[in-house]
Amino acid sequence: MILLDGSHGEGGGQIVRNALALSLLTARPFSIRDIRKGRRKPGLKAQHLACLRAVGQLSDSRFEGAKPGSEWLEFHPGPVTSRRLSLDIGTAGSITLLLQSLFLPLLFAGASSRLNLRGGTDVAWSMPADYFKDLFLPHLRRYAAFECTIVRRGYYPRGGGEMEVRIEPRLRAGTLGGLLSGDGEAGSAMDLTALGRLHRVEGVSHASTFLKGARVAERQAQGAKEGLRFLEVPVAIRISYSESLCPGSGIFLKAVYGERDEGQPGKPSLLGADCLGEKGKPAEIVGKEAADTLVKAMERDAPVDDHLQDNLIPWLALFGGAVRVSGLTGHTRSSIYVCEQFLKTRFRREGDLLKV
């Protein structure tokens, strides 16, 4: 039984989500205490309980302590099987955070899986759906083929968004055993150490149809373009309006780098940034803030931005490799902590390189 401190590092729900994924992957049970200790409302939230419901549908796992506000959880994993999974978080809880618990184990489920998930697609403190689809997934293409569709946007507070994801593993049978024993498969290691040359910036500015009359999506895009004008590269931002249960908006930007094609499996050079609309905040400012965040990431000259950094840690822990970083975020340190408890992995810093 692995014992985890839920207050370690930034002490958020990411510790629970990563522990669930790695427990399923390694077949090692865990117990966690002090979940989200120190937060205004500590303990498990609806989004974490949705992770457990999803895991229950994918495996014959047992768990105790799974109730709202619980600050402890004991989990005994069962074998994961590929299947069609349909799940509604029931709130505006983040769909992409839910996927943190499912993606890695489904990579080794033996066949393709299809997920239909409902909840929040663009909500605070989580990876927006467009970031997940257009920036995170390209980094994993050497391990699996993916199809990801944003069926419907879900904004806070009502949620109601929907995403469909298909996962088609590319790894050979028996790969997992070798990885868990410390023998990586040739060519599977991550190498994110250089950006290359900036080619273009692209993205999407989206809003609920409630806000179409105010041209919110267009104004967000214009604010971003003004903030990026000095780059002297093409900037293309798609405008998107969609039906939703409540008003909401956001913008996602992606800087495309490198001498190679971003579609080459496992070798994208991409930096991302995003910003959500807020009541009372001008749409132009929303776009400008996303542009400013992207520019700051570009100035660090590292091939991963802060949000991508912590999401790649479990994959780096399993497959090995190196990532150049400008510093480690609290979420990254928490993710490293969990990975080192479950895997025969030790992270090390060599200058600005994070290696396994």
C-alpha cells in the first residue's frame, strides 16, 4: 500500500488524479490523507468523485472514502479494459481534469477506447478543451492516435459541455512491463529540449451564442492580435459561437515553432496560452491577457509552457527523456512526488533540463 500526503506541494486535486492513473497502471493500491488540506473547501469535490466513477466503469476497482468533502481515500485498483465510456460530471467540473485519471491507463488497455464526457469544457483552474485537443495531445502522438471533438461548450456555473475522445494505442504488446521495470521501449523517450524558429500563431476565440450580439468572440480575437502584432508572423484566430447553458467565453492561442512539421508524431514544438472571459471584463482585455501570457512563455525560450509542463510529468516518468524548463511550478513538483512513489523513476535537474 502506497501512502500519499494529499497536502504535498500545492496540495491540489492533481495528486488524487495522478495517483488514480498510476495506481491503475501499476496495479498498486494507495491510501491518501489530507486531500486538498488548507483549501477554502478541503477534501474531494464533484470532479474528483467523477474520476472515481469513471475509473469504476473502466476497471473492477474498490475504494473507500469517496464522498464529498472527504479528506481521505483508499483505492485498490482492478484491471483496466478498453470500452465505450459515457459519464456526466453533473456540474461545471472540468472534463480535461477528469481525463488526467483516464488517459495513461487507457493507453495500455489493449484496444481502442471511446469516451463521451459531459461537464465543463472551459472553466477556471483547468486546461481548456482547445488546449487539450490542439496542444497537449500532439505531444502524445507517438504513443497513440487520437480523435477529439468538442461537441458543446460548457462554461461556469452550469457546465453542460460535451467532449468525445477516441484513443487508439500504438504501443506494442508487452511494452508496459518493460517500462515499469525501467527498460524503456526504443524511440519512446520524450525529447522537448529545443523550440526552433517561430512560424505562426493560431488559435480560437469562442463564446456562447448569448454573447454573439456583443461580438465578444471577435473582440477577444482583436485584442489578442493587437498584443501579438509585433511578432511579425501570421496570426490566425478562428471565431466560434456555440449554444451553451449559460453565458461564457474564452480564447486559446498556440505558437507553432520548429523546422519540422508539427504533425510529425511526438515532435511538435508548441507553446500555448489561454484566458477566460469574466463578467465586467472587456472582451478586448481577455484577448490581450492571453496574448501577454503567450509572449511571456515565448520569452522563457523553453519548449513547454507552465501548464503543459505538469501535465507531461507522468508521461516523462514512464517513458523517460528530457524537457527543458525555465523553472518548476508547484503543480509540477506535486506531479513528480506522486510519480516517484509509484514508478521506478527519479527526476533530476541538470541546469535547465528536467530528466528521467
